[in-house]
Amino acid sequence: MQSFMKISEIFNLGLKMGVEADFRGREGVVKFLERKKQKYEKLPDEAKKDFDLEALKNPYLDSRILHISDDKEINKILVGIDIGPAEILIAKELAVDLVISHHPLGKGLAHLADVMALQADVLNMYGVPINLAEGLLKERISEVARGVNAKNHQRTVDAARLMGVNLICLHTPCDNLAARFLKEKIENNKEIETISELIKELKKIPEYQEAIKIGAGPKIFVGEEENRCGKIAMAEITGGTEGSPKLYEKMTTAGIGTIVSMHQSEEHRKQAEEAKLNVVIAGHISSDNIGLNLFLDQLTKQEIEIIPCSGFTRISRT
Ligand SMILES: [Fe+2]
């Protein structure tokens, strides 16, 4: 059977699944888009010209259709965590119809900080007052925006253009899928009382089993195996990248005992330790793998062939 999905349909399916899994709920996402629209309408005409209109319909600006060379029906996709010019050459060699990068590229990378607003709502959902979450994230968001500003955003997109390769990136929608999946598996799981039991549960997930094989399995960054978890929160799985280290103290005040994260910098780790917040690092690339796999399960139902590359291992749940 041939697929009848085109690039925009695949991309829009990713966005739709991302919204369905979003911790803010559909309503929260709609409100977020409405606020963007109000902001746009208030802009003077001169500023309107520079406004990224994608922001009015796509709640995840780190996810983009980056290059369409041939808008055909898609039967074979090369999927990777990080796509660079090397993977674009591989895509050409393997004659795939589309390349999907998980990590943001091009315009998606330039707008990475935009999705971080999601974190304030997630923290609020776990009991952190919204004024604290928004206030502390604000400075961190501008820091991330300045950080990505220096990058060579278009490098891989230019390679795709030169080689005639179709390219998209799907970041936060997939991270939302991973966060939702982990939340349902871990939070309120009666089997989990201690950190070691939490790690044991994580190790049952095939993506983490794969990670263990290469030495990148779940790890305790703060706390001891025998510590009780208390309230577990998936506060750092989705939302672009790491939030503010000043938030950890607010999380414990809000009653969170343990967070499960994808990755954590040393500065963040120290602040979490100070706040007596247990931190379990599930794994970065492995957690990215979960989100991608959940999305791709929907594509393989359409008989689309997936070729994994660049740190991605395909695990099917269908
Ligand atoms: Fe990632």
C-alpha cells in the first residue's frame, strides 16, 4: 500500500498530537494562540511586516516545515535526533522522501525560546504559583533566546535546499508526547515509593533499556536510592530546554518531592540539591526517542517506512 500523506499532513499530524498531549490542555493552547493574535493585532503596520505569521496557528514555533523540494506523497522517511548536513547527504544517498529532525533547525531553532512559556503552565499545574513561575522563567527565556541567536540556524536547511531534500523538524510536539507518556506511567504509580523503585519503573521502558546498553540509562542526579520520592513531577520533560534554576526551591515549596528530567546542567543540579529536591535524569536522547516513536507509530499505520539515524532507535508500540 502506498501512503497518501504529504509533508504538510505529516507535519500537521505532529502538531495535532502535540496539542492533544499538551499538559496545558487544548484550551490552554488555544488561549496561548489567542494571546499571540491579540499581540499581533496591536502591532503598528511597520512591525506587522516582521511578525512571524506561523505564530498565529502553530503553538510550537520550534517545529517547522523547513524545506520542501518536491511536495510528493511520502513513503520513506529518515528520522534522527540531530540532523546536520551529513544526514542530508545520507538522505540523498538512501533516496528518502523526507527527513525529520527532532531537535530544532532553521527558524525552529531561532524560535526555541518561544515554547518555554509552556513550562510556566506546567509548573502551575504542579502547584507553583503562576506569578513565580512566569516571573522566574522570563529571565531564563530571554537568556535562551540570546543563546540561540548566535547559532548558524540555516546550515542544515541550506544543505537540504542544495541537495533537493525535503526537511521538517518536530521538537516540542514530540516532547509533549514523551511527557504525557511518562506522566501516565510514573505519577500515581502505587509501585513507586523510593527513588530506586522509580528508576526500576523507568528501566522497564524499552527506550531506556536501549540507553542502558550504551551507558546512558536513567540516573540519580540529586538524592539517594532509598529516598522517598514524595510527589513526582514531570516538570522538565517538555518546554524547549532547561528552565530557571531558581524554580527548584519553589517546586519543593509547592510540594514536589522528585522531578524526572531529560537532562540537567551542573548549575541547575546544585540548585536542586540545595532545595532538597530529588532529581532523576531519565536520559536526554532516550526520552527524545520516546516522543518520536509515539509520533511515528501513527505514520507506520499509513505504511510509511522509517529509517532511523543520528541517535534514534525505532521502537514500535502498534
Ligand atoms: Fe532533546
